[in-house]
Amino acid sequence: MLLGILCCFMAAGSASALDPTRSIAQMRHSRWTLGDGAPGNIRAIVQGRDGYLWLGTATGLYRFDGIVFERIVPVDQDRYRSPQVTALLAARNGDIWVGYDFGGISVVRGGVLKDANPWAPTGGVNTIVEGQDGAVWVAGDSMGKLVLSRLLDGKWTAFGAGQGVPASETGDILSTPGGIYLSLVPRMLRLKPGSDRFEDTGVAITGATSLAQDRHGIVWRRSGTQILPLDRTARAYRIGTATTPYVVERMIFDHDGNLWIAGQDSGLGRLSAAAFQPASATDRVELFTEKQGLTAALTTALLEDREGNIWVGTESGLDRFAPSNIAQPAQTKAIVSGFVGSASSRNLFVAGLSGVYRIGRSGVPVLVFPQPDIGVLCGDDRRLLVVGMQGKYLLDLDPAGSLAKVTPVLGPTSITCTMDKAGVFWAGFEQIYRLVGRRLEPVAKPSGTPAGSIHRVRSDGAGGVVFGRIGQGVSRLHDGVETLLWRSKDQVTGRTATWIPTGHGLLIVGDQGLARYDGKRLESLRDRTYPFLAGLTGLFQTADGSTWTIGADGIVRMPTSSVEAAFAHPGIPIPYERFGYQEDFRARSNMVEANDIAQDATGRLWFATNKGLAMIDPRHLSRNRLPPTVQIRSLDAGGAETPGNKPAAFPAGTDHVRIAYTALSLTNATANRFRYRIEGIDRDWIDAGTAREALYTNLGPGTYRFQVIAANNDGVWNREGATLTFTIAPRFYQTYAFMVVCIVGALILIWLLYRRRVRAIADRTRGRFEVQLAERERIARELHDTLLQGFQGLMLRFQSVVELLPRGDRARTSLETVLERADDVLLDGRDRVRSLRENMEPVALPALLSTIAEDVVPPPLTWTVEADGTQQPVCAPVADEIAQIVREALANAVRHAGANRLVVAIRSTSDKLVVSVSDDGIGLPPEVREAGHRPGHYGLIGMRERAVALGGTLAMHAETGTEIKVTIPARVAYR
């Protein structure tokens, strides 16, 4: 939204162009010499399609972006070629053609400068032009004679007598929509479009002649001291002579119709567009000389760029003349007072070192009251009160603003004065005074009581005055009543320059910002938040909704609505526009008590600046509406620089890049602004300000896309900008293949660790069962070898005792009964020992589970045992645990499932044994499925505990029927 406000704000003042009547001296002049890196003896200037300024100099070809002069080195060095470039052409296809003092021609194509001579060169090149058909014409000089060549459709042709070009002295060549003009002694020649032969135009040529075409299509020639049209439809204009030998005289018309002239010894010449009007009475050529700041008196090259700037090449450097929105009178002196008058007044008045000046519609200050040492001035366009070191005077003015009467004023010296709404003069120093007749009289108490110096007194716009006492505060005096408005300690905008009454209150202009008193309280806009409000010495609000200020940051324009919004919501941004900062216009340092801005009757704004009087006409503001071309100059990754016009690739290990870029807006290149980003790294645009370099560090391998956009000096953005793709190669450990290998390796490692963990659990479980088997073997062995054998021996001894007793004896009968019982016990013990040894052998699980099913499942329920895979004998303890789980599952199904069929499935694989018991019954209730068991019942809990003890898992599915599945690792199940 802020940008939209600023754009509308700028557009509001851009209805017309800059005042064409301004002199060269009133344009913004910039210069570059050797100390700025500029080359010397600039003989040719063109602007390429890319926006660069190309310079033909004594040391070769340069390109210039408004900041840096960059020398272009040819790829094919020719020691016989002169380094002095004498001619340049920026072709429509983007090529830059280069002509040399000797050595022929070269061309810049694809960023490379290389030889383009179609044959062995002779002499030097004077001019290169492009025809309407795209043909390139090269005019040179060899032994004082013209050498003319044309490149058309890739074919070079030498033009001579057979094509109507005589062997004559070298002249100028000009390309126009009406054909190619060639100025040769004794006749001007023209090649019509589509023709291959030059024709005589009938215009006599007596010497060196330069050509130029104006905006109306008229061709003008300069011959000797005259400038005149070829068709003689307009008068001739006189110009000074050029005496420096071997200098080609140049002329160009700018887009406003002004004729610029180079090649003179006395500086740069200009014949204004007004001089070409039929009613014009002037034919004076205006000069801008070395004394005025031109880099050299001898000018050698001219160009108007696409933004309307005039570039001048000299023997010592480069000059630019750009439109300026701020102008000064031809003669201006330091200003010692503020302005008197308003937009409704016919004239403005201001005091300078020599006296009081009147500024009328002409804009030329006129001295109306010669009087040095004036310090204070107030009044209107009818009467002025002047206070100076030599006295006080009341000046009466006539309607034209001339002095009609001077009246000396008596009374004390004052340092401030004002005129109220009723036309009464007020002044102040130690107290408040009022002009009565011809004397300054103290006003009634308390205002008229000496109580601290009066530093300001201003009209409040309502019939009273506002005044301030140093260290006390600001008060209003109205109808003899004094009211304190605010105390000194309440004001936070520093030293006050002036107060300005407005419809929203009293504005306080200070050196630390802007404040407003709305009748109840003070509101402030501090320079800490708004730096452009620092050091203010003047403020003016115009009828078009603009607020103008002058301060330490120069001249600034803001939307008045935005200023009001900032007072209501302190801290919000205020869009603003700066004027004259390129020329270093700012507030004067010897600040007096005054408002340093005023508007005259024509709408022009006048400023008291550090350079004297200055003027801005809001109706004729120059705008640079052309978005800048953006170029990426180079990339640097710590090694050799890479051109920025093609994708770049950097080796592995590169972790930073430095990217240089520029914007080809040449009006004020130092004010161009930039934003950049790398897609995927920067979340938003980075505001680089005026910096022309981006540095990125800690970059990893990959492909990056860098973007940069730019705005010109008037804030017009090129949103498309420029882009560049560059790639950083990865190290071997940064490649995707390496990452895939690492991921696969990690997965394999995890799988191996998992397998090792499962094996460890299985080995531990199997070890536990093997311990159980060994213990059973030991018990069986001990029972057999000790208990049973000992019991057998005891029985034999008892039998011996029985034999000693007589038959029929009750004791014998009892012992025989005991021995029979002992035989039964012994047989049972042997059966137990045999059972212990038999249960240690691996078990065929299908047969075991079939026996259990037959035992548990009653008719009419049906059951089956299904085996899948290669069935191996199962370790006896494991088989016993599985049997118990299956027994419990079958019993639960019989009791609770209401099923018709039961299935016991055995699936054996290389890594696990899965046994499941399923039925087609009603399934388990939801609460049992969620809890994993029935409250108060421990069958499911026991089955799960048995499975876990085997190192396996038990799963339960009971949505349609019930399935109990136990999974046991193969290393545990099989022996």
C-alpha cells in the first residue's frame, strides 16, 4: 500500500516535462576524470541495447554503468592496431562496432571483442552508422581520401566511383529514414533506400561538414561557422570556430529539439529548441565551459541516452547533463532571512547580503532595498518591516512590488517579528513589542514584562500571535490575554525554526523533527523514526495535498495525508520523495528564525538553501519513467571470475559465491536500488539498497537460481530483473549415490542387529529349554541309578526276610502285601523314568495336536489339523508349551465360541513356526478384544505368557470368528 501511495504521489506531479527554457548551467552536471577512473580522449560514445554506455577512448574500448569504467580487452591482440577508438556504433541487433585510428574495425558480439576487418585495413575510421535496412556503413580516411564500405546480409562491399562516390576528402555520414547522406567536397550525396548508387543532392560542400537530423526529420549541416538546413527552409545560425586540428565536429539534436555541438575549443555548445521557432529572435549558441566545471575545453563526442541524459566526451574525461527539478537564478547570494509573501501575493520578498530582493513572475530576484546586515524581515506584499544592524525600517511597496516609501522605525532592537491577520507588526527580544506608528512599544503585562528572551513570534492566523520564551515555553497572546500553550520541557523536536498554523493545529518545525499542537497536546514525528525530518528549517503545504520540507537531508515532499496519519499513528511509514540531493541542496547551516520555503503566485516553490536561492516548479517535474535494465556482471567463488551472462559450474568444495550485478539506469546510477534472492534459500527479497554485490556463504552442492531486480533513481522498478543459474558440484560423500549407499548400509546394519537380537533371544530361550532337558535327563538318570536301584535292593532284602517267616503267618502275609505294593511303585517309577527320557526327544507336532484335539473337542463339533510347509520335529519342551496353548484355545472355543468347525493350522518356514487355532463362531466381545482377556479369567493371559516365554508372540483376531496365532522363532522351535 505504501508503494501505491508513493506511485500515485509521484504521478500527481508528472503531468509535463521539465521547463525547456532552462540553461545548461541549470541542468544537473556530473563529471568523471582520471581520478574517478575515467579514460581520456573520449572520441565516441554509444549506448548498447543492454543499456551500457560504450566509450571509444585513447586506451581502447570501455563500457560504463554509471559507476565503474570497465576496459574491454580484445581476444585477438593486434600490435599494428591503434588503441585509440575513433568511431562506435550500437547496432539494433546488439552488436557494438568499433573503429580505430588505424587498424580497421572490431565488433563486440556475445560479450567478446574481436577483429571484424573484411580485408586488410588502410587508414583510420571516422564514422560507423547503421542504415534502415540493417546495413553497417564504415566511413574511413586513407591519405586524406574517403574509404567507404558496407556490410549487408553478411557481405561486404567497397563503395567508390562505380557507386557514385568520388575520390574526395573525407566527410560525415548520416543515416536517416530518407537514406544515407554523405558530405563530400564538392557535393552532398544521398543513397536512397533500396538503391546501390549515391546521387548528388545539389548542395555544395566547400569544407569539413558535420550532419545531424532534428525531430522533424530536417537534416542540418555545420560548415565552418554556420549551421543551416540542407533544404534552406530555415535561417542559418552562427557558431564559433574550431581550431584544434584533427578533431571531428559533432552535432546531435535531443528529444526536446535542442542542438548540442561538440568539437569547439571553447567548450560545449547548445542551440536551444526555442531558437528554431519561426518567432524566435535569438540565434545565440549557449556555452558551457571548463570554468563552469566541464572536464575540458575541447569536446569530442556527444550522445543522448534513452533516459534523456546528454553525455559529452572530452580530452580529459566524461560529462553528463541530466534534467534537474531544482534550479537557481543566474546570480544568487546567501539568504539571511525567511520569505515574505504567499501564493496569493504578486511577489515574494527575501533578504540577502545586499538587501531586500523581490521575486516576481519572471523568477529573477530584483534588489528593491539596498541595505546590508539585515537580520529580520516580515510583512506582506504591501508593507515590510526590516530589522538590521544599521536600523529598523518600515517599507511601503507599490502594487508592482517596488519600493514606494521608507520609514525609519524607533524602539528597541528585535530578533524576531511577524504581521498578524489585521496587519499589525509584532516584534520581540527581551519582551513583546507592537509597532505603533513608527515606534515599537512594549505590550501590556505580562507579555510585555522582561522575563527571558523572546526567540520566536508568529501570527496564529486567528488575530493573535504565538511567541516563545527561552527556557519557559510557548504562549498565545490574543485580545490582550496571554495563555501558556506548552512548556519548553514538553517539546521534543529540539530547536524551533518556525510555527505554521494549519487547519489541524499549529505545526512546529524543529531541528529534531516535526511536531503539532492540536490545542490540547503535542504530537511529535521524531527524526529518530523519520531521518528525513532531521534539521528542518522550513515547511510548506500546497493545495495539491503535498507537504514540502527542507532540512539536513535535503528537500523532501510527502503526502499531507500520510503526515496526518503518522501523527495519529506514530511510527507508521511516510512515503517521501527527495529533490536536489544529487546536487547537494540542503538546509542552510546559519539557520535564522524563519520559514525557508514559500510559494509564489505562479505555483513555484522557493527555498533558502546552503547554496542560496533555489526553485522547484511542481508543475514541471522531470521523471525517469524508464525501468532500468539489470545485468549480472560476474560470479566469483574464490577463483577466477566467471561472466554473469551464462550458467556457471563450480567444483566440489565450493561453499561461497560473490555475485556482482548492476542496473543500467544512467540518470543517477548511485541512487539505483536493488533487491535479490536465491530461490529456495531466501524466503523473501533481500533489500540491498545501493549495494551492487551479493555474498552467499555455507552453500552446499546443488543448482541455484539467483535473481536480482532494480529500481531507478525515481523508484521505478524492473520487476523482471536478471537471473543466473549456477551449480556447485558435490564431493563424493555429498552425492545421491553415496547417500543411497549409506541408507542401504544403515538398513542392512539395522537388519543385522535385529537378526542378532532375535538370534540372541532365541538362543537364550533355547538354552533355557536345553537346560530343562538336561535337568530331566539328570533326574531320570538319578532316579534310575540311585532311587530305583536302592528301592530294588531293599525289596530283595525284604523278600529274604519274608522267606524266613512261616507260611500263614500274619506278619508274612502283611509283608507280602507290602512287597506287592512296592512292586507296583517300582514299576510306576520305571515308567516315570522312561517317560522323562522319551519326552526329551523332538516331537511331531501334527500328531501331538491331533491327539489333543481329539481329546478336547467333543462331537458334533468337527476339527482338522492342517500343516503347511516342511514339517520338522519340534523341541519337546517347546512342543509341550505349544500343546498347552492349543489345548487352552480349543477348550475356550468349545466353551464360548458357539462354533461348528475348528481348525488347527501349522505353518513351518525357515525362520519361524506359526500355529493358529481358529473357529467360525461368534468371536470375542469388544471389551475382551480391547482388554486382551476376560475379567477374572486367565486363560488368554496364560497363553500369552507361554508364547513370550518361548521368545515368540501371540496374536488374537476376533471380528468374524476367533483366531489365536502363536509365532515362535525357528531357532527356538527346532532342535
